[in-house]
Amino acid sequence: MLPQDPLILLSLVNTALRDQFPSLEDFCAHHQLSPEELTARLEAVGFHYDPAQNQFR
């Protein structure tokens, strides 16, 4: 289960994208959630996914 706090979630996701997963899709498949769901949760607090950097900014 992923954290509910958006800043903790952001940190966890960006660390995993940096260290373990080559794409947002791979991360989401591993955690059994849709990329749209995760992106919406983080966009709601002002963070957007940058595929070139493979991170939320």
C-alpha cells in the first residue's frame, strides 16, 4: 500500500523511479495501480510527471 500523504508519496515514487523502475508504467504495474490514478493524485497537489526525467516535479 502506498502512503496517503502526498509529499511522502512523491518522495517514495521519485526514489523508486530513480533507483528501480525505468518508467512510470513499470512502477504502476508493480504496485497494481493505473498511471492515471497516480498521476491524478500527485497533480492534485501540484506535481507533474516529466517522462524525460522519469520523475514528478
